[in-house]
Amino acid sequence: AQRLRAEAGAQVRQAAEEAAEDGEEEDEESEASSSEEEEAMPAPPPVPKRPPPMVTPKGPPPLPPSERRRVEEQEEEEEQQQLVAPKRGRTAPPPPPPVPARPANGVKPRAAEPEESEEEEEVPAFAAKASAAPARPKAAPPAAPAASKKKGKGKKKKGGGGGGVEDDLPAEDDAPSGGAIAQSRAQAVSSWAAGAERAIAGSLLQELLRREAWSEAPEDAEAADALCAELVERLPWTSPLGLVLPMEWKEFVSLEIDGGPKRTSKKGTSPWVLRLQRTFPQFLAHYVTIVFFLTLLHSLSNFGLVLLTMALQTGLLLAPADALPKSVPASARPRLVKVAHLLLWLSFVRALWQMHVFVKMLLVGVVVGHALVVADVTEQ
């Protein structure tokens, strides 16, 4: 048993020694391979060193105000001495001016005036006077009269020399004053008001606003029928508001359109304003009637007051005298027509007041555009 144990231990020690030898050989091989790889790899580049920080030199301390003024005075004196020095010595004569080439058409060009040479000669003289005499405050130039300033601004020269062309410009004397502007505005407003009165003149509404239209009553049925016939003639279906139309609708639709007045360079009111002052009051009755028909169509969709009052006026005008109830006398029919007409105007004004602002702007734009582009009837 002891012998077997000794043999087993010898075998174990032999196996351990062999394993140790194998590990040493492997370590040697790995070290050799690593050394070969290190030799094959290039050496890393050297890391560049950072340059030292730049040292900025400090400037001189600022001079006090008194020292700074003294330095500036010295510099000015040196500049003046440099300007005066060339005059003491003899300067070379200026070179002769170049001879201009003669054009092919034989016209002799105008010689240019040597302005730069005169300015160069005047600079040293001025500098000498400034150095010789002490500095004095400059006196203010005398104020030119207001009339000469206004006349000077009235013209502007184009080009140089004798071949310049004068272009007349508006002077300050020709500019309209505040009183003239106010007077022109007042005339424009008065023209618009006169045009509006002219459009309403002769209408049934103007007569109904007087006391005489309600004080007079027909004495019998014949006088009432005659008054009703007169109201029917003054309230046709082409003008249910009773406005006097300056022309028929066929003529109004077939008016010539010239696209507006031409622009001019004349002073005063613009041509398109004058066109509107003439055409808008002239066709105001047509414009109001067109707006009324549009309002009537809108009222037809919701059975508004405009539709009801229009139906009432039409019924009183077209219905025969026998259709009225017996309790209503025949002499009261004209007054009922007048009341219905007043109610129609009130409902129309109410509809205009309640109209949307964008619809109002659209209607005003269409009316003004038509009055602007349509040809002036008075000129034709």
C-alpha cells in the first residue's frame, strides 16, 4: 500500500511539472508575439504644446481734458503751418488743360471752367489769414427777405452751364392757404347737399312733409277719386318711393362707360371728385330706387316690414273704391295712401339702419364705382 501511494504521488508530481512547463512555454510564446506586434505598430505622434498666452501691452493712461485741448491746438497749428509752407516757396505752374477732341459734326464743345484750381489756390490764402489773425466768431449772414426765398424755390435748374433747362415748380406763393381750402370744402359740401335736394325735389315725400298736404281734404267722392288717380300716376311701379327719375330705366342701363376721367397735372380738385359731384347727385334717385328693390327682395324672404308696407300701398292704389269697407268713407282713401307711403319710407330707412355693415360698404362701393366709371351726361 505504501508503495502504491508513493507511485501515485510521483505520477501527480510529474503531471504537475509537465503542466507548469506547458504554461511557461505558452507565456513565452505570448510575450514574443506581443513584442513583435509592438515593434510592428508605429509610434504615436508627439502631442503639440500649447503656445504661451499673448500678452497685450497696456495703453497709456487717458490724458486730462486740459492736456488734450493743448495737444489738439498744437496739431491744428502744425496743419496750418504745413498749408502756409507751400506758398512761401515757388510752386510749379499748373499743367496746361488737355485739348478736347473735335467732334465729327463740327460743333465746338463748351470749355469747362477750372473750378478745382481756384479752390486749390484759395485754400493757402485762407490758411495764411487764419494763422495771421486771431480766431474770431463768425457773424451770422443777413437774413434774406421772405419774398426772395419764395421766388428762389419756384424754379429748379436741370443740367449745368448755359444749356440748362428751367422747370417751373409750384412756389410757396401759389400754395392754397387755409381759408381757400376751407372754402373749397364748403363748396363741395354745398354741392353734395344741393344734389341731394335736387334728387328729392318734386317727390311725394317732400309734399307729405308739409302741413298743406294733410289740411286739404276732398269734399266728395269724385274729388277723392281724382286725387287717388294723381297719386297712382306719381307712384308708378318703376318708382314706388315717389322719386322723380331724371331718365327712363332703359336709358340708365344703356349709359356709356368710359372708365373714369383721365388724370391731369392741373392744380385744384381731382377730376374724379368733380365727376362724382356731377354724376352722383344726378343719378341719386336711380341708386336709391335700386337699393329699395334689393331691400324688398331681402324682406320677401322673411316677410319683413318693407314687404308689408309695400303690399299695403299697392293694395290701396290698385283696389277699387267699392273694395273698401263701408265704415271707411271714400274721401279718406287718399289719406290712407299717404299714410301707407310714409310707413313705406320709415320701414325702408329702418331696413337700411339694420343692414349689416359689410353689405352697406358693398352697396356704397358699387354705387360710387358706377358713378365714377359712367360717362358724364352733361359733357355729352
